[in-house]
Amino acid sequence: MQLRKHFLLSFLALSSNVLADLVMFESNDYSSGALGLGPFQTFMSSSSTPAIGNFVVPYNDSTSGQIEDGLILLAPRGTDVNSAGPLIYNKAGSLVWDGTHFGQTLTFKTDTYKGETVILLWTPGTLFGYGVGAGYDLIINNQYEVIANFTADINGTVLADFHEIRMTFNDTALITAYQPIPWDLSAYNITNGWLLESYAQEIDPATGKAIFTWVASDHVNPSLCYATPGASGTAEDNPWDFFHINAINKDDFGNYLISSRHCHSLYYVGSDGNIIWNIGGMNSSVTMNNGTTFAWQHDARFRNNQTQISLFDNEGTAWELDSSNSRGVLLDLDLAKNQVSLNKEWLPYNRTVSESQGNVGILDSGNTIIGWGQVPWFSEYDSNGQLLYVVQFGVGNVQGYRAYSVNWTATPTTRPSVFVQENGFNTTIYTSWNGATEVVTWQLSGSTSESPQLAIPLSNTTKNGFETVIPFNSSSTNYKYYQVAAFNSNEKIIAFSNFTASDGSSQAPAANQTVDSSSNSTTGSATPSSSGGLRSTGSPSPLSSAGGALQNLLRLPSVLVALWIIVALS
Ligand SMILES: *[C@@H]1O[C@H](CO)[C@@H](O)[C@H](O)[C@H]1NC(C)=O
Ligand SMILES: *[C@@H]1O[C@H](CO)[C@@H](O)[C@H](O)[C@H]1NC(C)=O
Ligand SMILES: *[C@@H]1O[C@H](CO)[C@@H](O)[C@H](O)[C@H]1NC(C)=O
Ligand SMILES: *[C@@H]1O[C@H](CO)[C@@H](O)[C@H](O)[C@H]1NC(C)=O
Ligand SMILES: *[C@@H]1O[C@H](CO)[C@@H](O)[C@H](O)[C@H]1NC(C)=O
Ligand SMILES: *[C@@H]1O[C@H](CO)[C@@H](O)[C@H](O)[C@H]1NC(C)=O
Ligand SMILES: *[C@@H]1O[C@H](CO)[C@@H](O)[C@H](O)[C@H]1NC(C)=O
Ligand SMILES: *[C@@H]1O[C@H](CO)[C@@H](O)[C@H](O)[C@H]1NC(C)=O
Ligand SMILES: *[C@@H]1O[C@H](CO)[C@@H](O)[C@H](O)[C@H]1NC(C)=O
Ligand SMILES: *[C@@H]1O[C@H](CO)[C@@H](O)[C@H](O)[C@H]1NC(C)=O
Ligand SMILES: *[C@@H]1O[C@H](CO)[C@@H](O)[C@H](O)[C@H]1NC(C)=O
Ligand SMILES: *[C@@H]1O[C@H](CO)[C@@H](O)[C@H](O)[C@H]1NC(C)=O
């Protein structure tokens, strides 16, 4: 009943164009573009405008329990995206972090640096029309502070490209870089030809110095690749991208696995730069058994102690389709027999080719997240390959380079944000705290204009999505300012907002409202580390509770089912 009331309230709010913590399920209005080509939501306490997700294939009672706990990392981009850049959502579709102030990105993932879980993020820079970039790679800690900012190290002239950033176990970063260089293309009847060189680099983020540089044209003959110059190769700003590096791994032996999209090949490269073997393409040194051929691939990486390789097999590019669909694949690598065999493939639910981008994320439980790249969907499969759900995050030109499911706990250094709306005695306080994963309860306090920093506790509200809405009947009070305090699951205060009035004026908290930083710390606390987004339900199995809420909502009149506010899922 309460769910229904909240839902109806949000439905009314919708008509006045206030969309807060929205997610949709099998919405034809969304898929058809009736809600726009890049539907996004807005909030009262935040200027964020993140994409609304539409579960084209929703989870249900039988599949929701299979979903692995975690948060979704996504970086929507494209001409129909309102604000491009990195976003974190929980698996119920609520925003957790809006990082779009860093700008458009492709690579956006978590990784381990100096023993801490961090965010790795490429920032622009320039995005060149021929599909590569030049910018900076950031390492961001769990308070959203930039702790390293580095780029490629190639004679000081070439900046890091956006296709890869990945940490090694040695706290070094694997990155890609590109550079147009003059090249003899007379064989293609091009005078004064230009080649787009691909580089793989291993960089020490602490010094910015390269530990390893691999230059593609030193080892691979451009004529052995599938993208001919065509109209390219004629000028420095129109170079021939013969190789198109897009993924790098380093293994326990200190060797590298380098993916070339345009050569349809993975190169296993020693620390001296020489190719030890290669899989795929025109001259595979490894026998490719049935079902293993891939084309225009992305996100190739070793799995299971280098006995397997996963990759996103696009099977198409802007000018060529090689199959009816893209797929995720897991290959068994048998070097004793010098062959690869198909272990598993993950197919898109409606057989679509994604002409660019895409990734395969195999999770600890054996579940797999596939990001469909140029097609703005991601899907989760269970360890048996059963499809659990598919989320669409745009309709028109909306793309996401990779989608990840990760554990991430973070407490920002910023204060929670508060917006106060007064309607007679009905006061509504909207609060959000961008990027915070550990808030369970918001305590509302009021203060008067005489003692603006004297907080009188008024009520507690369970955190509910990105933005929590707190109603307050102010008929018998004279508060001018409202403040929230964030409680974590240990019932410790981890942040105080400013004291904020409905006219927008605000007072910082007094010195006596300080936060014990040990309660703030995600590493030092007694709380088991987990993805904060879903645990505020207090349920040992948050996803099944998400499924339960779904069931409740499905009992609503069907006209309302397509659209609702997330209630009690946060
Ligand atoms: C990273 O460094 C570059 C070059 O100094 C600078 O332009 C850029 O603003 C830095 N990025 C951040 C987020 O600090
Ligand atoms: C750096 O410059 C030197 C000398 O100009 C050149 O020999 C070398 O190839 C360059 N290295 C790269 C990676 O471009
Ligand atoms: C180059 O031009 C010559 C003469 O027009 C032609 O015969 C040849 O096929 C062309 N080669 C290529 C690669 O286009
Ligand atoms: C890791 O770093 C150490 C110390 O810098 C170095 O000796 C070692 O060779 C590195 N390991 C690999 C696989 O690169
Ligand atoms: C080859 O692999 C495909 C899947 O890619 C499968 O459908 C087919 O049955 C396999 N054929 C043989 C002969 O194993
Ligand atoms: C990984 O494989 C190597 C040999 O290829 C072996 O020495 C090592 O013990 C394996 N590690 C694990 C965790 O299985
Ligand atoms: C797959 O589904 C999406 C979204 O529902 C739709 O836009 C697309 O046209 C479908 N593709 C095919 C081949 O059915
Ligand atoms: C996230 O943490 C949970 C337990 O807290 C664990 O079961 C799961 O494997 C972790 N997932 C990832 C992707 O690390
Ligand atoms: C305040 O809320 C009450 C009950 O929800 C409602 O009856 C009343 O009309 C509201 N007052 C204003 C001024 O909106
Ligand atoms: C905290 O400081 C403010 C401003 O000085 C004061 O009004 C308030 O009484 C203090 N609160 C407590 C609990 O001491
Ligand atoms: C809100 O919850 C916290 C933690 O349980 C508690 O300490 C506090 O007194 C509560 N505040 C109100 C106004 O109920
Ligand atoms: C809090 O108030 C301070 C000034 O007192 C202001 O600089 C800051 O931006 C405010 N923070 C928020 C989240 O409103």
C-alpha cells in the first residue's frame, strides 16, 4: 500500500516534469523514442541528468536471486546523451555517482592500485574523427579525489588514448596511444601517405614514465589486416588506422596480450616486444577450432590463469557486417596443442550486431556482464549462460564503450546536498550525496534564524535511491533551515549537510558537527565491504528484495507498471 502511494506521488510529480530516481520496465514509449532519443532524469537536490534505464528484459522472481551484488559502471556518450561521462548505478537502476564533470570518456573501470580499490578514468583531451583519442588517465580514490594523472610517454608528444587503462599487479598501468606518422603507401597509389601508429605502453603512474612501449608497425605488416586504406592515408589528419589497438593485458610471466581490432587478431608479446603467438586474423599461429573465429573484436583478456581468453566479438564495423549478431566469447587456450576452442558464447537477446565497442565482464560468481557497445544496452547472464536482464540506456545515438559490475564503496569529501521546498506548512526536503555508497538513514534536523547552527533532530528516513524525499509538516514550528545527517549501517554519522533554507541560502555546520573519520573509512570500519547501493535494505540478500519489490509493483494497474520511482531499493 505504501509502495503504491509513493508510486502515485511520483506519477503525479512526473506530470510536472520532475523525474527522480526513475527506471522503466519494458517501456515501449522508451524503446520507440517517444520519450526522446536519450531519456534522462532530473533531481531537485542535484543538477545531474543521468540516463534513465529501461529494462527491455526485466528480471523476475526466478532470475533476480541470480543477479550478482554490485554496482554498474557505465559512461554513456553520443549526440543524444544529455551529459556524457562516467556514471555509477545500482542494479535496481538508481544513480549512485555522477562523474560527468570529468567529461566524456570511454574507459571507466575500477581496479586495484597500491592495495586500494580505485576508479580508472580516461579524460579528454581530444576525440579524433578517426576514432581514437588523446587525453589523460586518472586514478581516483574512494573519496573521489584524483590521486594520479598521467598520459602516454612517447617523446613528450603523444597523449593517452581512451581504449584501455588497466592496472597490473605491479601497480603499473597498461594504456593505449596513437600517432599519425608518414608512411610509404605508394603500393596503394597514395603519395605522401600517413599511417596511424598504435602503441601499447606500460606506465608507472607515480612517475609518468614508460616501463614498456610496443610499436605495432615494428611487428605487424599493415597489409595483413582487414581495414584497407580506402579513402584514408592521405594526410596527417586522415591517417590509415591499419591496426587499431583496443585492449592490453599483462600476465604473470610478464608478457602482454594485445588486441588489434583491424587485424582481427590477438598478439601475445614478450617483454622484448617480439610476438610469441597470435590468435585470429590472416595468419593465426594458433589453430582456431569451430566457432572461435572473431572479427573487429574488443576487450580481449586472459581468464583463469591464462588458460582462457574472453573477448567481445563485434562481427561487424561501420562498413562491413560479418554475421547476424555480435557475441561475447570465452575461448579455451591449449598451447600444448597450439589451438583454441570455444568454451562459451553469450548472444544478444535479439541478435543485433554492435559495430563498435563492447565488453565481456566475467564476475566472481561466474555471472557475466556484457556491454553491447554502440548498441546502448548491457546484459547480465548467470553462470549457466541464462539471461537475467537487459537494460537499455538510450535509443538514438547513445553508446557505452564498456559496462562493468563491480564492488565499490566510497564516501565523498563533499557535503550532502539539500533542497527545501515549502508549500504552506507542507515542507519537502530533497537530499542526495553524489557518490556516497554507505548511507543507510538520513536524519532531518531543523534550525531557526536566531540559532541557524543549532540542529534540532526531527525525523529519520531510510535512504531511498539517489535522491531521498523527506516530507515535514512545519505547521507548529518556525524552522528556517533544514539539515541532514547521514548515518551508516553502524548507526554512525558520516556526514552533515549545510543548513539550507527554501530561499536557497545556506550555512555551513558549526565546528561542533565534525565527523569521526574512522566511521567514514570503508577500510577501517567493522562493516563488511560491499557495494553500498543495495545494502541499505538491510537484507542479507538485497537482490531478492529488489525482486520482491518488483513483484509488489507488478500488482499495480498495468498502465502504471511501465514507469515508477524506485521505492525501498536503494
Ligand atoms: C591532468 O593533467 C593535465 C595536464 O597537466 C591537466 O590538463 C588536467 O586538467 C589534469 N586533470 C585533472 C582532473 O586534474
Ligand atoms: C622518439 O624520437 C626518436 C628520435 O626522434 C625516434 O627515433 C623514436 O622513434 C621516437 N620514439 C617514438 C616512440 O616515437
Ligand atoms: C594503382 O594505380 C594503377 C594505375 O592506375 C592501377 O593499375 C592499380 O590497380 C592501382 N593500385 C591500387 C592498389 O589501387
Ligand atoms: C614488477 O616490479 C618489480 C619491481 O619493479 C620488477 O622487478 C618485476 O620484474 C616486475 N614484474 C613484472 C612481471 O613486470
Ligand atoms: C560449430 O560451432 C557452432 C557454434 O558457433 C555450433 O553451432 C556448431 O554446431 C559447431 N559445429 C560443429 C561441427 O561442432
Ligand atoms: C598458473 O599457471 C602456471 C603455469 O602455467 C602455474 O605455475 C601456476 O601455479 C598457476 N597458478 C594457479 C593459481 O593456478
Ligand atoms: C532489439 O531490441 C532493441 C530494443 O528493444 C530494438 O531497438 C532493436 O531494433 C531490436 N533489434 C532487432 C534485430 O530486433
Ligand atoms: C563483490 O563482493 C561480494 C561479497 O561482498 C562477492 O561475493 C563478489 O564476488 C564481489 N564481486 C566482485 C565483482 O568482486
Ligand atoms: C498539505 O498536505 C495536506 C495533506 O497531505 C493537504 O491536505 C494540504 O492541501 C496540503 N497543503 C498545501 C498548501 O499544499
Ligand atoms: C554547536 O555550535 C552552534 C554554533 O555555535 C551552537 O548554536 C550549538 O548550540 C552547538 N551545538 C551543540 C550540540 O553544542
Ligand atoms: C535516527 O537514527 C539514528 C541511528 O539509529 C539515531 O541515533 C537517531 O536518534 C535517530 N534520530 C531520530 C530523530 O529519530
Ligand atoms: C555549503 O556551504 C558552503 C559555504 O558555507 C559552500 O561553499 C558549499 O558549497 C555548500 N555545500 C553544499 C553541498 O551545499
